[in-house]
Amino acid sequence: LLFKSGEFKKTDANFNFGFENAPYWVFLPVSIQGDESKSIWKEILLEFNYPHPDNIEIFRAVGNNPPEHFVTLGDREKFSDRLILDSVFVIPDTLKVNENYRYWIRVETTSSMMLLISIWDKNNYIEEKNHRLLAFGIYYGILMVMVLYNIFIGFSIKDRSYLYYVGYIASFTLFQACLFGHAYQYLWPNLPGFNDFILPSSVLLSLFFALSFSRLFLQTGNHSQFFNRLLWFFTICSISAFFISIFSGYRVSILMSIVVGIGATLSIFSASINSIMSGFRGAKLFFIAWVTLLFAAIIMGLTGAGILPSNLFTRHVAQVGSAMEVILLSLALAGRINRMKAEKRAMEKQSKLELEAKNRELKQALKLLTKNNSLKDEFLAT
């Protein structure tokens, strides 16, 4: 009845309905027009550029024939069961030129209801995939360089804030790898259940490290007890939600991460403004870094909730924002080290000046004592 009813609304191929419990059906008619004397068949790839739908069932009809089950896929299946081993879902098909094809696609998921459909010529897709891999390689490379650099600096100066910062970058990198399907592809391809757990958990871990780092870097305990308690509150919330996510389902975990994430990000943002107003040096660069990430996080959250459309900008704004943020925070940490060194040199110089002054006073006192002793000896001699 569904195939005959035709009750489908025309929409953009990149549709996004946020978190929906009900399954969605998508109807996709395809026809390739061309000169049959050159080639009668065309190899295509049907791409679903969102790696988290739980279940996708595709039915296909050729010409006026009735539809038949074509393929079933989803992130609940082992990675090795995919038709093409890609971080997203890619289905190969061979179409006859000037023939009408119809696809019925049923999508059901506990994650965000996004279905980013593209139809590619096989050769064009390979070229596009190479460009994507290059972009992701640069992105992950930047983050890993920042991890190694800050580990080295942290061990050199023995500063605990670097430990939290490295933990933040590492957990955020893991989150991005999970979000775009690369972690499932390369790290745990045979553990679909673990893949469902680790996405929201990596968000909560990154929030825990970000809050801990912010509290130490901004030194809120020294100049604002209110913001210090606020950051502590969300730190406890994030780590508590992380342990809850171990036992709760994906939907509950991801909603917890969104709620805690919004509160934590706004808290860090507000604490950095307060630090600037308090005259804390280094807070301005920290503030700029978090404004960049806050903008990206808001766009990303609104996209996941279905409020903003899913497109190239909204899907990748978190990568650009996070790369800029980790670079800016590393610069802020470097500035903090330089200030600490300058303060240490100033203290050493002040101590040296004070010591020299004490030595001069001591020499004067010794001279005076020697003179007094000489006068005393002369007086006793007479």
C-alpha cells in the first residue's frame, strides 16, 4: 500500500528532522539520460553522508516492475558487512541509460534523523573521496600535533593545566572521529554496540577536561568563587553523566551530552568574560578561542536538533571551529608560560636587589661597628 499510495512530500535531498522515534520513508526516482550508442550502462554510487542511522532499508523498482528489497544497512551492523568499506554508507548500483528507476528508503534511528543523500558517478566519487580524506587528514594532524606539543610542554614545566588540556584535545578528537565514522572504520569495526556508547561519552569526557582546564587556566578560585563553583558544578555533572551513559541508551546519553554541553560552554564563556573584567592577563585570547568553539557548537547542536538544515557548512563548522580553538588555546598557554617566566625573572631581580640592599646595609653596619670598636679601644688605652 505504501508503494502505491504516493503520499510523499517533495523535499531537499539533505533533510534533517532532529531526534525522531518514528521511521521515515523517502522516495527517490532516478533516470540517467544519455546516448545508448556510447554506453548502455552507468555505474553509480548512492551515498548516505551521515554515518549514524541505525537501520536503512532500500527497495528498488526498475521501469514498471514492482519494487524488490535491494539492501539493508546501518550502524548496528559490523563494519565488514558494508557493501563498500567507507566511513559513511555507500551503495553501488548499475543503471541502464534512459531507464526509470525508483528507490524507496526506510530510515529508523535513535540518533538524529538525517539522511544526506547523494548520487555519484563512480569515478567522480573516488576523486571527491580523496579530497575529503586530505581535509580530514589535515584536521586530525593539527589536533594530534597539538596533543604531542602540549604533552611535551606539560612534562617540561610540570603544569597540571596541560594535563587537562591534552585530555580535552584527545577526547574532542575522538568525538570528531566518532561523529564522522572514522573511529568505527579504523578503531573498532567489529563493535557496533561500543560505537553507539562512545559518541556521547566522548562528548562528556571532552566537557570534563575542558571545564577542569578552564578552572585552572582562569584561576577562578583566586578572583571569583561564584564562577569557580559554577565550573565545579558542571565538571561534576559531566563526569556523572559520563558514568550514567555507560548504562543508559544512546538517546538518553546524547540528550544529556547536549544539555550539559550547552550549560558547560556558556559557563566557560561567562567565566572568561568575568576574568577579562577582573584584569586577568591571558583571558582575552582564551575568550576568543571559546567564542569560536561556542559558535561552532551552537550551529552543530541546532543542526542535530533539526532546527538548522544540514549542509556543507553546518556539518563541518565544528572541525573549523575546534581547529582554530585548540591553536588559540595553545597560544594562550604559551603566553601564560611567558608571563610566568617574566614574573619569575622579575621576582628574582627584585630578590637580588633586596639582597644587595641588605648586603650594603650589613657592610655599613660592620663599618660602623669596626669604627665604634676602634674608638672604644682608643678610649680604654688612654
